[in-house]
Amino acid sequence: MWNKRQEEPTPAPRPATPAASPVAEVKKESTAVSTTPFRTPEHNNPSSGNQASIGKAVKINGQIFSKEDLYIDGDVEGTVELHENKLTIGPNGRVQAAVRAREVVVLGAIQGNVEAAERIDIRKEAKLVGDIKTARIVIEDGAYFKGSIDIVKHDAKVVAAAPAPVPSAPAPRPATVPGATVSAVASGDAKR
């Protein structure tokens, strides 16, 4: 008792309390985010450069002109023109349009005329109703196609490679005999 030190109780750790400063209000700006996860189309060729994409939740009415490859997995009505590029209609894609492209790959549905400078590829589950004009075509077993096909030759600078026309020699003139009468039949219907 006499020589005992008074033991001071060790202070208990204090719980962390927020500072007395005013609470800062945090605002989040809402950003439109698709609920569908983005996936790169499986038919995309990485060496082909840029590719635009229309998702399955998108519907477009009007004209589409593109200077890059295009992947459509949504609904499009109107016209689609990619003169020097590839158009891919995804499995969920529904296109009711006139289509012009260098190459067309159909996995979904197209209703309208399709013109491809190089190739049209209609895959197994695809549906195409309309007339086709192309240099090459592939229709897989199980695909639905209704329309006509016009196969055209791919004119890759054929005009420059064509030889110049050779002038034809004048037709020989019949010999005239003094006092003779010459009659000629001009139509090919005459009997001999």
C-alpha cells in the first residue's frame, strides 16, 4: 500500500469517429451502359481494319453509308451501302433494306435485294428473301433463300487489259458487168 504505485488504467482505444467537418455529398453521373456484354463478332477478321457494330438492341430506320466493315445484329430498315467493305448480318440481325457491299455474310435475316461486288455467303441458319447480284455465292445447307441470282463477272480493270479493237476490212464490192442487173436480198429470211 505504501510503496505501491498507482496503476493508471491504460486508455482504451477510441473508436474512429468522423471528423466534425461537413459531409461532402458525392454525385455520380449516370452513363448509358448497355446491359448486353460486348463481344467481338466471331467472323471478324483482325487484319481487315476497323469494324463498326450495330447491337441487337438497336433499331435503325433510314440509310446507312459506311467506309468501314459493318456488323449488324439489330434491326435495320432502309438502305445499307458499303461499296468497298464487308457487311455481316449477325444471328440476331434483321435487315429490311436494299444492300450494296463488296462482300456480304448473312447469319440472320435479310428481306430485300442484295448486290455484292465480290461474294455473298448465306450461312446455315440464315434467311434471305430478295434478288441477288454477285460474282460468287455460297449457300450453306439449311439456309433459306427465295429470289433470283444474277452471277456477274468481277470487272477488275478489265477495260484497261482489253485489246484495242482491230478495224475491219471493207466488204468486197461485187464486180460490175456492163449491161447486167444485180439484185441482192438484204434479209436472212430468203430461201435459196
